[in-house]
Amino acid sequence: MTAGKPELSREDGGGTAGVPVSERQAAAACDEHTDEQDAMTIEEVLRRENMLRAYQRVKQNKGSAGIDGMTVDELMPYLRTHWSRIRDEIRGGRYRPQPVLLVEIAKPGGRGMRRLGIPTVVDRVIQQALLQVLQPQIDPGFSESSYGFRPGRSAQQAVERAREHVRAGHRWVVDMDLEKFFDRVNHDILMSRLARRVKDKRILVLIRRYLQAGLMEGGVVSQRVEGTPQGGPLSPLLSNVLLDELDRELERRGHHFVRYADDCNIYVRSERAGERVLASVESFLWRRLRLTVNRDKSSVDRPWKRKFLGYTMTAHTEPKLRVAPEAVKRFRDKVRELVRQGRGRSLRWTIERLEPLIRGWVAYFQKAEVKAAFEQLDEWLRRRLRCILWRQWRRPHTRAQKLMKLGLERQRALTSASNGHGPWWNAGASHMNHAAPTRFFRELGLLSLLEEHRRLQCQLRTAVYGTVRTVV
């Protein structure tokens, strides 16, 4: 796989014993087909440049080891020895992926656990190579209203499109939640939709085997008959392939909608229309795709009472985007966790760890036009840091000395240091605001969410204005 690194001689990849008859027939057909375009497709996947690019992407993403315990750093030495065999098995339709490792992580807001399936690093490279070949061919055929996991598209664009629908007068939203979508995908239905786009049977056999690869949970491997667990590079593309049928049905009916992965919002003009649409789409999803709508989490409501990708909007005729309260809560939870990790460390250490969190969060919500969330979080964050200071000072005598050093007069410092209130109360009191004002934290390197948001907004306006001037 690397220049100047000779491959070892081809190893025996074994026969097809134990392979279901349908898969043996598919593998045999792969050896007999004469369609040059089909042959070029699998060869494009296995092409050296494509595999190197896939390897670099997996290495860049890092990630956890799969069931074999192999890390990304150990991947290249393994491939130098075994790649010739793996490549020949893929060409011959004999390659079998290893089971994925089940990992559960908490969903935001305490909404249960999300199941992730972590493939081995070898299988991640092969999946990434497949993705790099398939996505450029398949993605252009997807709906213009689909934004999730697509090149050149983002969550912010999806939110902007949603606002356009509301601005046009569709001021009711059918907010649909698909129940355990990634765990409930029907393999036969998905493969039938994929086969309409991909003609090379070797690719179809390989993807089918990735779908059916076992799932290791608690040291026990169980076979999968449905679902495509999140965690592998192919999973987002496969979900779009399946849900593209929903997009086309909504377009056929003339609905205004935005979909980001399994989050789908349909915008209508009345509540009654929304209820009809929800019932009709629910029936379509079950009848055609065997997917279930979670009625407890789905609703027909005003857009400003719902959230979409962390955003919500105001009820104005010209709605403004704002950060959803749930997103603010999740940010505060992350800050609290980071502060807990910083116990016993300096305040500067905590501020340094906060910077990437603040930059990433503000960058995601740079489209928000209501500034209140950023201002309130700035105030809350400074109070949280003042609380750290008050705890670190511990004794009344130390607190009095620190307050005086930071500019408080002696009598006020002595009175404040022994007031008997807790750290959070003192962090919001006037004596701590005077001793540790905004300037104090700025000098320590604390990034202001409001100022960072203004900077990104300014860059955005400059880019738009520059584009307009160039066009004119």
C-alpha cells in the first residue's frame, strides 16, 4: 500500500465453504461478468491511491480499536503483511468482515443510550475506500432537501432552509423522530435500494456482509438481522440511500421539508394539515421501509416551540434563528464536567481547556441571530470560574488576603471573606465581581462567547459582501 514497500506473495484466502448458496452464486457471477464498468468499480475501490487515501482518513480520525484490539498505529505494519490476501479475497467475493464492538454512549439531555458499532481498523479502511468511490456516484442523485452527511452540506444550511419554509408562511412543523432508526434498518430493503445504484455484485456482497457482521456485546458475538450501527464510515451513506425514498415521496406530494440524517421536519400551513401529514407519512414509512415513527417524540407544533439540530427560531413574520434551550443546557453540562476534571489545578489550566469547547460551540451556532444565549453563558461561565477561585482560597483569612490583593478595601474584604454563604452565592456577589471582573478573566485568556460570535458574524458578512461586490 505504500511506495517502496513491496507486498508479500499472495496468501491463500480459503474457499467458499460455509458461505450461503446465494453468496456463492454472487461471488461466482463476479468472476464471470463482462461489464467493464462494473469491473472498474471494484478495481477503483481497491486502487492503490484510493486505499492510501482511505488509510490516511482513518488514521486522521483515530478512533478506538475494534474487537481485535488493533490500534490505528498498528494498522500499517499489518497491512504490509496481509493486504495482498485481503485484496484478493475482496476481488473473489470471499472477504468476511469481523464483528463490530458495541459501545453505548449517553445521548444529550439524558435521553437514553446511543448504540455505536466500532469496526476493526482494517474494516474501517475498507469501508472508507468504498465510501470514497460510492459517494461521488450516489450523492448527486439525492434530494436537495437532504443535508445530513453529504459533501458541501451542513447542519447550518439545513437550519437556514427550515427558516425559509417558515418565512414563506408554513408556520407549523411536523417534527418526526424515527424510533431507533440505525438499529431498525431492514437489510433486504436497504440492499434493494442500493442495487438500483450499484451494479457491481462484489460491492453489493461486501456491503451485505458488513451489514450482517456480528455484534460483540459483553464478550459475546450475536448475529445481526437488521440495523446498521453508527460508527462505521459507510453507515451515513447507507442511511441516506434508504431515506432517499422518503425524500422522493415527500417531493412527489409537494411538501416543504428538511431532512438531516434521521431528523426530518415537514413544514405545513395548519395544525390539521400537519396531523394528516404525520399520519400519512407514518403509514408510508412502515409500509415501504419498515420504519417506525416514535409518537412520543414526534409532534405537530409551532417551529419556535421545537428545536432542530440545536437551533430554534423566533415567532416573528421574519423569524430569527436562536440557540435552543436544550443546546445551552448541554453546553453547561460539558463545562461542569470539564471544571470537575480541573479540580486541584490552576484556573489558567481550566481556561485553556475551555477554549476549544467555546470555539467549537460558537462556530456551530454562528448562524444564531439572537445574542441572549451568548451573553447569559458568558455571565454564567465567569461566575463558575469565580466559584472555583472561592473554593481554592478555602479559609476566610486566605480569602480576605486574595480579595485585598485584587483591589478590595480591607474592611470590605474581611467582611466578605467571613460572610458564611456558599461558593456559588459568593461567586455572584458584588465583592467577587469587583475582585475578578471581566478584564481579569480576559487577561487569563478566557474567550468570550459573545465576542467570538460577533467575530464570526463579521467574517460571514465580509465574505458575503465581498462575493456580492465581485459579482457586481
